[in-house]
Amino acid sequence: MSKDNIEKRRRILVTGGCGFIGSNFIRHMLKTHRDVEIINLDALTYAGNLENLADFSKSPRYTFVHGNITCSQDVERAITGVEWVVHFAAESHVDRSILNAIPFIETNVNGTLIMLEVARRNGVKRFIHVSTDEVYGSAPMDAFFLESAPLSPSSPYSASKASSDLLVLSYYKTFDFPAIVVRSTNNYGPYQFPEKVIPLFLTNALENKSLPLYGNGSQIRDWLYVEDNCRAIETVLYGGTVGEIYNIGVGKDTSNIVLTKQLLSILSKPESLIQFVKDRPGHDLRYAVDTSKIRTLGWKPTVDLEDGLAATINWYQQNQIWWQNIKSGEYQSFYQKLYGGYQAPEK
């Protein structure tokens, strides 16, 4: 490639790009946009995994920077020459936030503040802040939250994300900073760390271990295949309006018990693997968002839950070494603390 073509590349900084959604987004962008260069800033905490992007490690359009968003020097090192930022990096697991909220404030709030300050000083032209539908709290059974709905977070995790959302929007209002917030529903798909419900349950089922389901499994979620979410963020990155918030979701309610049985059915595993455990404190019953605004930009989901689960299961079956290496050590210790331990049921 000529020097002129290299100079025409748009440099995009992705934070948390070794995590689940971040790595899928980088993969999507490098495959679909030949004119972009991705700089991936990641601290490689427990959920960050260099293997998630190993096949791009030698690409001239991909650079990994080991650093933390809570360190301004690390961010400055990564942001040189960057036009756009897509900010994924966050502590994201509700269960962990219940056990210890401090890292969530340090990363999600303080880290976002540092990202905003450094990006503003460096003249970034577009800043996408990736958030969650959990900031709205539990939705009534007959309602879908618009982007203008009041924030009512129920966990330390969602409270930290709501706080970071407000910081981002304040920078738009105060400094005319070119920020956009996206709030997606529950994601699933390849490379998801097996502490979240779908990869936890399907890998447990593959190992004939029990599936620890909170309460009676009545909680309702809207499941979004990660590739659809990546396309949505891409759509907002290129065509969204600065200062706006965009909800991302499918718009289909699925209870956790139905999801769990669907997983077991696809895997041809017995429902006796389900182990009901004490419900999580402050557990929201239902998440549901109105996605009309982002659909006006031309985006819509393309993968239904049945097909998405089948593709996800296939990926985990084909990549057992990846998740077996993760499901040991610190990970197992954490879940023993959370659930009091769970065992494979007697045959």
C-alpha cells in the first residue's frame, strides 16, 4: 500500500478492545472498512484476552496498546492522531459490582472522565460512549423505554454506567464535545467471557454441570446478537447525531427460564441440569427499550435468537480450549463465592 493510502486511513481508538463486544467490533470494522486503522487500548484485566484478536495481531491496520483508561498517560499514548473514539472499556458484570463496587466507580466513572479529558485536549472529532439499557432500571411489562426516560439504575454496575453517561452528555453540553451515547440490550455471541449467563450456561451444559438460575427464572431480557450490535455502533459512528442517545435492541422479550430451556434443547441436554439459586439483590425484572431512533438511521437487527444461539453454541463447541482455560483459577473461586459452589448433578 502506498504512503498516500496509509495517510488517508482514519485512525479509530477502541478502548476495551480485548473484551467481548470490543473485540467483535474491531473484527467487524477491520473486515468491512479497508480505510480504517484501529488502535486497541486495553488493560487486560480478567475479561480482556489477547487471543480474541490473535488473527489480526500482524495486520498493519491494527495496533494493540497495553494501558488503562484510568491513567491519562496511557490514554495520551494511544490517542495520537486519532479522529474517532469508541469507548467500550468498563467493568460490566452486575454480580461483581454487588461484591465490590469500587472497581466499577474507578473504571466506569473516573476512567470515562479521563477519556473525555484526553479526547477533548486532542481534538477528537467523534466519541461514541458504549452504555447499557440497565441504566433505565426495570421496565413495566407493557412499556419500552425511550432515550429520554429517567435513569433509575438498580445495581452498582448500572449506577456507574448511568454516571458515566451523564458525564459524557455534560461534556457535549458544556464543551460542545462531539459525543454520542449508545445503550444496548443484553449481548451474546462468540468470545463472551463465561461469567455471563449464555456462555456460562452453555459451557456448563457441555460439561454436564448444573446451570445456576437466579430465583425462578422469570426475569425478562431482550437478547441482541453481538454482530448486530457492532453494526448498530458502526451505524451511529458514521451517521449518528452528536449529542444524542441511541437505544439498540431487538424488541423481543425472553424470560431467563425460557432462554435456559432453549439452550438445553439445542444442546440435547436435560432440564434437570437447571439449579435454581437464591435471587440476586436488586434484580430487575425486565429490560426493554424503544429502538425507533436508531432504525431511522437504517439499522435493524438481522439475527433472531434461535439462529444466534445456534451460532454461539457452535462457536463455543469449536473453541473449547479458549473457554476451558478461562473457567479455572480466579474465575472458579469467584463463582464459588457467588453461588456457594455448584456441582455436576448425579447421573
